[in-house]
Amino acid sequence: MTFAATTERPDAQMRQLLIDAVNGADSFEDRYDAEVWLSDMSNRLQRKVPDPQERLQILKTVHYEAARAELPPELVLAVIDVESNFDRFAISSAGARGLMQVMPFWLDEIGRPGDDLFDIHTNLRFGCTILKLYLERERGDRGKALARYNGSVGKVWYPQRVFKALWKRWYRQ
């Protein structure tokens, strides 16, 4: 399956949401980069997150938190795809919560009073910070860091799922 830019013109509401998102996106090098990335990723994410406001909030926050943690935003999107299928209210059988399926014990470790793992900003801040920590711990080995993130150290099935999502859906062509 190939994800190409749509030829369909955005409606007035979507156009305004994109303009607002581009103007408020401070993690991009310039306005053009923001517009291209947000438009492209928004089209790819539309089926999973139909609400355009929520979709753009997720994308802006992913880009910001990924940049803050020095992670590729497309890798973060692939992790979210595998972890929660972009359901910000997802709860795993182990109790992990939100988009990046962060375990609640992290609230005790690095949280502040009132932090909510179902909040998009909080969940992505925690998830990106944790993934960055594991990348450093694994000396940049993404496969090992992803396995650690998932709690499947020494196994390859989880990193392979993330890499497959990255290449099939999120990698920029």
C-alpha cells in the first residue's frame, strides 16, 4: 500500500485547522516543513483518527515531543500505531495507558500531581522520554530499545512490528 498526497482539496474547516496547526507548530524548522509534514501525516492518519482537531493535536504533539527527545517523529507514530492504534483511551491487559501505552508506575517515577496518562501531551511526553532513555541505554540500537520499551527484552517480535508499521505507513517517501 502506498501513501501518496491526496489530490482532494481540503474543505474550509480542514484548511483552517491546518493553517492554525502550522502557525502554532514550533518544533519545525520553518512554516513550509510544518505544512508539508502535518498535511501528509494527517492524510495518513485520517482513517484511524477521524476527528481533524484531535488528529492535528496528536500530530503536532508527536512532532514536538519527538523533537524534544531527539527521536524521529515517524518512529513515534509507528510505536503509537502498534501500541494503541491511536486510541488515546486505550488500556492494555497489563494496565498500560494511552497512545504510547505508558505504564502507570511511571507517574510515581517521573510524574507530577495531576498528570493523566490519557492526556495526549502527558502521554507523549512520558512515552518519548522513556523511549529516549532506552535508546541511550541500548547505545542507539533501536531494536533493543523498542524491545525494552515493550517489556520484551531479548525478543524481536515487537521491534519488527514497529519497523513494519514505520516502513508501511509512516516513513516519508
